[in-house]
Amino acid sequence: MDRQEDDKGMSCHDALNPAAEPTRHMDFCQTLLDALPEGLFVHSDGVILYANDIAARIVGARDRKELVNHPLTSFFPPDSWKRTLESIVSDSGPKGNGWPAEMELIRTDDRKVTIESLTTPVSFNAQNVLCTLFRDISRRKESEERIRHQANYDNLTKLPNRTLFMDRLNRELIRAKRTKSRVALMFIDLDRFKWVNDTLGHAAGDELLREVSRRLKNSLRQSDTVARMGGDEFTAILPDMARGPHAERVAAEILHQLTLPFILEGQEAFISGSLGISVFPDDATELDALLKNADTAMYRAKTEGRNAYRFFTPDMHAEALERMELEKDLHRALERRELQIHYQPIVDLKSGSIIGAESFLRWIHPRRGNISPAIFVPLAEEIGMIAHFTEWAIRTACAQAHSWREQFALEHFFISVNLSCTRCRELSTDDKIPAILQETGLSPTALVLEITENILSEDEPRAMAMLKRLVDIGVDLWLDDFGTGSSSLSVLKRLPVNGIKIDRAFVADDHSDPETVVLVEAIMSLAKSLKRMVIGEGVENLQQARFLIQRGCPIAQGYLFSRALQPEEFAKIILKVFPL
């Protein structure tokens, strides 16, 4: 715009001169500048010549006039404004319509805000000035930071999430390749986390995860990264870490921290952890393989007793592939009719007649043959299929028992089924057992459920309520594997069982060592005092059967009578009487 003067006042150019007299034109220019939607500084040699009202509001000044002749650098960190000026001076001309910048501004109240600015040189009659338009983008930056944080950090624990973890791991592997160093990757899974959630509630579970996160961070160096992958799974990246003693010390410290008591909802709770370690480049050179190997090592630690750490070894990889194949087949085992129920007779030791049968779940794989329940049952529990299998097994066994009772006129014939403690609670909750009995026509008194004392380990009140409900409808309960593991005598008083199965390890005969004989007699005496029936299992010879008979054991099962048979084979011996 050319300078225009008249006898009534000054031009907009003169408005930039603080000493100029106010005129109509100056007021007009003032109005235009104040109408700008952004803050404006007109400055020269680092001194503010003019500021509009929005600029004053952004910097926290009471009046824009306070800013005139004020050094511009007082509102900016020296380095940021210096870089902007150097950029302007070094270029021969403006980039498009000016020099854009994003920088921090310091208000008069010392509060920092982020501004987005555009600086343009303007020349008036040989006077060169700079005009800087700027806006406060602090809220936008905060919003962007929140979005970035939500995308990269776990909401609950504030740890890096899977996305950020993968990015950091990738960066560390690239750096390790360049520097020829090692990176240790740890995969950590909490033991008994589900128990905390089920017993103390999800609020306690959340608090546990937060405290675990704090302990994990305190166990690592500042240069390390700990992340939450989801659920109760955590990972840790340890750069510049060899496979040697240092990695072991870190793993041992993490496990120690996890075994210390947690105070949740005012109660003391105890958990542990299973930890797997893989090392780059020893165990893998690619990110996915390294993570998979650490997960495999963690699984080995969990299956070998938990509260332990394991380094990855090549044989674990082969086992993992085998397990994946087995898991895939197990998903379709029921659909392909590969699961079967076999039956082992339970014999009355007085009459020698068969009075019942224990049902056993079997998986007959078309290529692998008979797969041991010790292999596929834990796998089914882990992949969440045990509930489906258990329901099918109970329904099949109950239907078969009802059929035999009708076919052979066996009024008192019963069937026993092993019940996993996790599925046991679900069956009670949704009335599956009463529904199965009604559907198959089997009397509740003809069903025996074999349980272990582990049923009380996670949620005792809920488990006890379920067991009493089953007893109320007429189902019998037997305590299996008594005398092994951590069997407690008090459990006999607390559990509403009417039968105790003596484990095969304690089935003695007259030639057994005296200590075994004393143990069997003590168990039987205790059971008699508590009015519980004793069932002997694993009876393999006539001497063992007679030993039990002499001590008042009424019923037994074992290879002396028969192995577990398919239904057709069992039907052929169901009326057999064994001479004892």
C-alpha cells in the first residue's frame, strides 16, 4: 500500500510510530490489525514496535501498549527465537508468504505455551520491519500428545503398550546390529492373576497390575524398557545385555519382587511370575522370532512349576512347533469324533460284582495314536476348551450309564467322572449338571463327581457353595488322590465328600513296607471316624485286594479287574463276578 496523507491525519505506516499523533486513519488501521484472528507483533532489531490485543492476551499482558518497546526475546527461550532469526537472515527471500515456525512462548506469568507463527519482512520507505503473526496452539498440542500417549501407552499402568514396545525393540535391534552388541528380551507372565480377579475383584486386579508395573520398572535400568503387552503379560527390553550372569540377576530380582506380598483391597495377596528370556543375536536375528522364543521360554518356566525363569534353547523351538500342531488338532478333536470315553469297573470287594465305573477321557489321534491325558488335558485347559470337553464327557458318561442301568437292570449302578476345578465352578453357575441329568435321564444318585482339594485353592466360598448344591440334589462327591501332594487332613472336614480314594501309591499288600501299611491304615481309620467311605484304586493283584478287604475297604478298582475299556467291551463284563 502506498503512503497516503491528507490534512486530517496520518497513514497506517505512521501508526507504527509511537510518537505519531492519533488520526482517523490510524484508528482505521488499528481496527484492521485488531480484527486479525491471530496475535501480531511488528518488530525491528528484536524490539516490539506494535502489538495487537490478541497478542497481548496470548502473552498475558494487561494492555497491548505495555508491549511497545519491549524486547521480543523476553517472551521466547533465546535459542528458539535465535534459530528463527538466523533462518530469516540466511535465506534470500521468504518461503512462500513468510517463515513458519513452531516454538515455545513464555508468558508474563511465566506460564509456557506453544505457538505457531509466520514471520514476514515488510519495507516502508527504507525502513525494514518484521511482522510476526502467531496463535496459541497449546490445547491442540496437548490433545495431540494425549492421542499419541493413548496410542503408545497402556491406560492402566502407564507403561509402553505393544505398539510402542515393538517400535523400541525394532530400534534396539537395528542399533545392536550396527554396534554388534546383544539385546536381551524378557517375556513375563503373572501366575495366579486370575485368582486375584476372581477372589478380590477386578479393582484389586487392576491395582495388582499397577503395582507389578512399578516393581518391574524398579528392577530395571533407566535404559531398559518394560511394557505391558496385554492382560497379565509384560515384556522387558535390556539393551547391551549379554546372556551371562547379569541377565540372570535381573530375572531373579524380578521374580523376587513378584513374590513379595501385595496389599489389595486391604488384604494381603501373593502371586509369582514365570519368565522367559531370549537373546539377540544368539537365539534369533529377527524381531518376531526373538519375541516368539522368549514366549516359548516363558511357557517352559510355567509348565515346569512356575515362579522361575528359563533361557530359550533350540529344543524349545521344536517343542513349540509340536505343541502348536497338537493345539490345532485338539480344536477339531471333538468335531472329528476323536475323543472317546473309556470305562474302568469299580468292584464291590465283598461280592466281587461290578457296581459302577469310572469314566476316562481319551484322545485317539488318527496319526499320533492314543495321546496321554497328561498331555492334552492341560493343553485343553490352557486354550480354553476344557469346559467344552468336560461338558461333553459328563453328558456322554451319564447317557451311557443310564443305558446300562436300563439294559442290564442295574438299579444301583453308578458312573464317576473327574471334574476339573475350573470347570466345576462353571457347571454350578449355569446349572449344566442338573440339565445334563435331566436330559440323559440318569438319577442324580447314580452320578459321582471326583474332585481334588485344589478346588478350594482359588475361590473357596464359591466352590463350597457349588459343592453343597450338588450334594443337595443327590450327587455324590469323592475326594481323589488323597494322600499325595499337599493333602490336608482338615480338607476332609471342610469338603462335603462322602468318599475318599486312596491313591495307587498307597495301595499296599502284606509284603509292603511297614510305613506304607501304617499310612493306609491311618487313612482308613480317619475316614471311618469322619463317616467317609474309602475307595481303593490301582489294585493290580489279589494280595492288594485282600489287604483292603481285611481293613474294611468296601470297593476298589484297578488292573486286577480290568483296564479302562471302550463301551462295547465294558458291556461284555458288566455282569461279571470276580472271585476274591
